[in-house]
Amino acid sequence: MTLILGIETSCDDTSVAVVDDAGHVLACKTASQVEVHEGYGGIYPEFASRAHVAAIIPTLEATLKAAGVGPDDLAAIGVTRGPGLIGSLLVGLHTASGLGAGWGLPVYGVNHLRGHLRSALLEGGRVDYPAIVLLASGGHTLIAHMKDAASMELVGTTRDDSVGEAYDKVARMLGLGFPGGPAVDRAAKIGTATTRFPRPMLGKGFEFSFSGLKSAVRRHMEQHPEAHVPDVAAAFVAACMDVLLGKCKAAIERYLPASLIVVGGVSASPQLRAGMAALCADKGVHLALPPLAWSTDNGAMIAMATFDYLGSAPSLEVDPNLRIDVL
Ligand code: KG4
Ligand code: ZN
């Protein structure tokens, strides 16, 4: 059994995990920064870096203890090298390279987006190829095509905001707090979509745009300050779902994949999970979703992705703008 230590510090969570080559998570500990940032309604990069510095060693120690393993049991260390906030990334990279030097282990700089991709293989997850990937997170919204496990062709990305960013900004407008995704979901569940917001770029290729939808919600709230917040949240979620599902349906029809992989923080949305399950059942396509706990940023997905890097020349170069089609 090969064990890998994964370290994730690209944004606002300090997360460390030990994962085996079957995708079983022996332990994953995450120090959340919600309390650091919630007063600002968004993430403050400098505060994020400092919080990572304070949390990373205690989080590492707690993870090794919970996994019941020591450095001698590990085959390698994987650490996020991008995309993300540069200061936050550097805390993880420097810690990992220090540990690698001290413990005599190879350290691989891992693409965070490849981490999300491989989250679908954790805890018994399976992907059949060819596959279509929808990655919907706070930083990204993209569709990619994988002919096989090693190939990656970017098919479409967002022209402006990501869908997760739209959730977070709409949460702020509606006074639902931070982090926005789960709060908007909860409100939407008890609301009724009485307003119809635009479905940006639906039916027009594989590119996304969420900035106009966000502005439509803002205008609606300015014109109807008395609006029932859960109803507005429901109308916003309905528009997001139509766009994400519509683009995935078009990608399935165009590429005829064996699997649809849906990953990234927004894949924690129960509405998205249910919609994708119905779409895949209808199309006879296998739906590969990460277990709910591994949808949002975590060290386990970085450890899992590290298996793709074993044997390659390790790169610890930080890259805040790394693309999904680069390993
Ligand atoms: O993948 P992730 O943890 O971080 C990035 O790589 O960006 O994604 C975070 C995003 C946030 O925008 C958050 O609002 C969204 O995922 N999110 C959700 C849910 N949980 C997190 N969006 C919709 N429904 C959720 N339950
Ligand atoms: Zn992420």
C-alpha cells in the first residue's frame, strides 16, 4: 500500500490528509478560516496567509496522529502549487519542501484543479473514459474533455465570474452571510422561483458567464427591496442550474462520454447533485461525484492527484494562474 500526504493551502482552508493508492482517506484535518474572513464577506489574502502559517503544523500533526502513521510510512508529499492566492500557496509549498528535505521524501507541486478532478476517485469513486468534466468552484467554472485518464482538453471556461463567486456575491446581496454557497442553497430550498433571471450563454457553446446573472439579482433587489429572500435565492439557483445542466447536456451530446465528472465546491449543492443525477440517468452516462466531504477544498484530493505525478520531475514552482490542462 502506497501512502501519500496531501497539503492544500491555495485559498482559505489549511487542509492536510493521508490517502492510500485505493483512494481511501486515512485522515484529513482542515483548519477553516471562516471566522477570520466572515466579517469582511470575502477572503482577505494577507489574513489568509497568516492564518495558514499559524495552522499548518498543528493541522499536519493532528492528521498524522489521526491516520496513525509517521513519516516512514509515506511514499511522497503532494502540495498545491496553483492556482490560488500566492501568499497562501507559498505557505504550503515551503512547509512541504521543508518536510520533504527533513524526512527524505519527494515533494510534488500539484495543480489544485487536478486535485478537484481526482476527488471523484476518493472512497471507491470510479470514472469511465472518455469523460466530460464540469469543474464548478469559487475560482473556476469550466468544462473539459478527457479521451482517457491522462488526456485533458479544455472545452469552455467562464468569461467573467465563476458560478461559486456568483453564489458568494448573491449571498452577500441577500444578507445570507459567508460562505455563500450553502447559505444560498438553504434559502433556495424554502423559496419559490417566482422571478425568472437570465440564463447567460445557455445554448451558445461551452463558455460560461455569470456576471450578468449576478447583476440581474442586484437590480431586482434594488427595484424590489421587499422581495422575499428565499424566493430570490430559489430564482438565482434555478438560473445557475439551468445553465450548468444545459451545458453538460450539450457536452454529453457532442462528446458521447462514458462518464460525467462533476467536481469543485459547487458540487456540494444538493440541487446540482440531483440535477446531474437525473441528466446522467436520462443519458445513460455514469455520474462521478466526490463524496460530499471532499467537494470543497481539502488535502485528500491533493494527495489523490499526487498519484498522477509519481515518477515525474517534481516542480515546486508556484503558479497562481495554473490551467487545468497542465499537470
Ligand atoms: O472548490 P472550492 O472549495 O474552492 C475553490 O477552489 O474555489 O469552492 C468554493 C466555492 C464557493 O464559491 C462556495 O460558495 C461554493 O464553492 N460552494 C457551494 C456550496 N458549498 C460551497 N455552492 C453551492 N452550494 C453549496 N452547497
Ligand atoms: Zn478548489
